[in-house]
Amino acid sequence: VLHFSCGFLLLFLHSLRAVTTLEKMIVSKLGDNTKLSCIYPQGGKLHLENLRVYWQVDDPQEKCSVVYALISGQDNESEQCIHFKNRTQLLWDRLENGDFSLLLLNVSQSDARKYKCIVLQNTEYTKRVHHEEVVLSLAASYSQPILSGPIRNTNSSEEEVTFSCKSSNGYPKPNVYWINKTDNQHLNSSELKITLQTDGTYSVFSTLKIKATSNMQIECSIKNEILQENLSANYMEKEMSNSSNQESQKDLGQNRRGAQAISIVSVVILIALLVALACWLKKRRSSQLKSYKAPV
Ligand SMILES: *[C@@H]1O[C@H](CO)[C@@H](O)[C@H](O)[C@H]1NC(C)=O
Ligand SMILES: *[C@@H]1O[C@H](CO)[C@@H](O)[C@H](O)[C@H]1NC(C)=O
Ligand SMILES: *[C@@H]1O[C@H](CO)[C@@H](O)[C@H](O)[C@H]1NC(C)=O
Ligand SMILES: *[C@@H]1O[C@H](CO)[C@@H](O)[C@H](O)[C@H]1NC(C)=O
Ligand SMILES: *[C@@H]1O[C@H](CO)[C@@H](O)[C@H](O)[C@H]1NC(C)=O
Ligand SMILES: *[C@@H]1O[C@H](CO)[C@@H](O)[C@H](O)[C@H]1NC(C)=O
Ligand SMILES: *[C@@H]1O[C@H](CO)[C@@H](O)[C@H](O)[C@H]1NC(C)=O
Ligand SMILES: *[C@@H]1O[C@H](CO)[C@@H](O)[C@H](O)[C@H]1NC(C)=O
């Protein structure tokens, strides 16, 4: 029974390890260098002469699949796909510890896919000793959205206004939300344009048409799902800021008068202190003179 349970535990641990090493997700920003991790855990130093390490893209339709090949401790460029030429690096000082992580330089959209790291050992026969998969996703932060409006639509019969919101340099396509901040309800946009820019990122432009009400509070929110980033810009009715603006100016004036009063008082105190110090010094000198005279 003990034997059986030990075996079962080992099997369980093994499958657990298989699950945890099955597939990793990596998010990289466009143009960055990213590390695809692959670690073949070994106690001592590895003999690289007996090893072949392949980094491959996992795509059956792909004509070329080799991202990187390390054969007997040397890179073999003859099999490497042109797409990855001059864009890959191993961490050479860590190879003997079984760290075959690959540095992929200047990442672009077409690199967003699944990568396999395969370690083969040639002794009497070739044996696969390690296998890892990494999924690379690409992302870029959107710029702070700019909300403009409201602009009155003169053509419409009702008092209708248009807000517009724009943001750029993000990846992948965002979710755009318009929110009525008074009741936190989502509003439907009347236009949503997402444009692919020449650098591979997206720019977004959206408009919202609503009936004008007093005290409008509107938010435009740009969400990048992969990065879990939610950027927002707000519009608050102007009347409030107008009055609060005046108030803050009045506060500033009062503060300035207060500061003047404080500085006058402190100058007076300083002068008084100096006078007191001078008097005390004078008194002390005269008393010292007296005590000098005494023994003579
Ligand atoms: C690279 O691999 C090819 C095919 O596997 C082989 O013919 C060639 O000799 C290798 N080159 C080096 C430098 O190992
Ligand atoms: C890689 O770099 C070498 C030398 O810098 C250059 O000759 C070659 O054209 C480059 N290859 C690619 C595909 O960029
Ligand atoms: C990075 O890749 C892009 C194309 O994806 C290219 O236009 C750019 O010149 C590259 N930058 C560097 C520093 O190699
Ligand atoms: C204004 O309304 C007229 C008639 O309904 C229409 O032809 C025109 O295109 C509208 N202009 C704008 C800017 O919506
Ligand atoms: C926003 O919510 C308030 C409160 O529910 C409502 O009175 C107002 O009409 C809403 N505005 C829009 C544009 O839906
Ligand atoms: C927004 O659009 C959806 C479907 O397009 C619709 O079901 C919903 O009622 C609309 N909401 C408003 C506030 O117009
Ligand atoms: C992002 O904003 C939208 C709209 O307000 C909201 O539905 C969503 O829950 C927000 N997500 C996060 C992560 O804050
Ligand atoms: C500020 O608000 C008052 C009413 O509260 C209005 O008469 C005045 O025109 C406003 N000033 C500006 C600059 O909007």
C-alpha cells in the first residue's frame, strides 16, 4: 500500500509539473526585447556537446519553423527562418545551467504566437529530454484619451450635443466606453473608428450624441484588455468650475494678505529679540567688569 501511494504521489507530482510547465503567457510591448523562458533543470553542469536545442514556432502551415537552433553548443543559422535572422540571442553564460531562454529583439505583431523550446540529447540515440511552450502576446498602452465637446448640433431639432474622444498608439484594438457619470450607465456611441497606423498600433476616435441636459457628467474610457489598462477622460458641466474658480482666487487673495501679516509680525518679534539680546549682553559685560574689579 505504501509503495502504491508513493508511486501515486510521484505520478501526481509529475503531472503537476507537466501542467505548470505546459504553457506560459508573456506580454511584450511593440518594439521591446522580450525573453522567452526555457529552463531544463539539471543538478550539475550540462554537456552542451551532446545537446540540440530548438526554438520553433508552433504552426503547421508555416513553411519555416526554426526560430533558433543550438547544436553542440553552437548556433546553427542555416536552418533559421529569415524572419528571425539577427533578432535572437541566447544567454550564453547560463547555457551550462540548462537555461535556454531566448531573447527576441524588436518584437512586432507577427511575433505574437506560440513558441516551443525542445531539448534533444544525443547519446546512443536521440532523446527528447525537455519541452516547453511559451505564448507571446503583444500590447502597447493607449495614450491618455482626449475628450472634446460638447458641440451643439445646430441642425437637429432638439438640443443635441456631440462629444468626441480620441486616443492612439495602442495595441491591440481597445474597448471604448461612454459613461454617464451621474448614474454610471453606459451610453451608446454614435461613431467608432479604429484605424491601423503605419507603426502597427491603433488609433481610436469615437463620438457620442446626446440630448443636452443641465449638469452633464460624461466619461470616455479606453480599455486595453491585455494590459488591463483603463484610461479615461471626463467632462463636467462648466458652471461649477466657474464659481469654484472665483472662490479659489478669493482664497488665494486672503492667503496672500495672511502671509503679509505673518511676515510683519515675525519681523517685529525678531527686532524685539535682538534688542533683548543686546540689553542682556551689555548687562553681562558690566557685571563681569564688576567681578574683575573685586579681587584687585
Ligand atoms: C547546421 O545544420 C545543417 C543541417 O542540419 C548542417 O548541414 C550544418 O552543417 C550545420 N551547421 C553548423 C555550423 O553546425
Ligand atoms: C543580419 O546581419 C548581418 C550582419 O550585420 C547582415 O549582413 C544581414 O543582412 C542581416 N540579415 C537580416 C535578415 O537582416
Ligand atoms: C524594429 O522592427 C521594425 C519592423 O517591425 C523596423 O521598422 C525597425 O527598424 C526595427 N528597429 C530596429 C532598431 O531594428
Ligand atoms: C442638416 O440637415 C439637412 C436637411 O435635413 C441635411 O441635408 C444636412 O446634411 C444636415 N447637415 C448636417 C451638418 O448634418
Ligand atoms: C445621465 O443620468 C442622469 C441621471 O439618471 C439622467 O438624468 C440623464 O438624462 C442622463 N444623461 C444621458 C445623456 O443619458
Ligand atoms: C445601445 O445599443 C444596444 C444595441 O445596439 C441597445 O440594445 C440599447 O438599448 C442601446 N442603448 C441605448 C441607451 O440607446
Ligand atoms: C473599465 O471601464 C469600463 C467602463 O467603465 C468598466 O466597465 C470596466 O469594468 C473597467 N475595467 C477596469 C479593469 O477597471
Ligand atoms: C460664471 O458664472 C456666472 C453665473 O454663475 C455667469 O454669469 C458668468 O458669465 C460665468 N462666467 C464665465 C466666464 O463663464
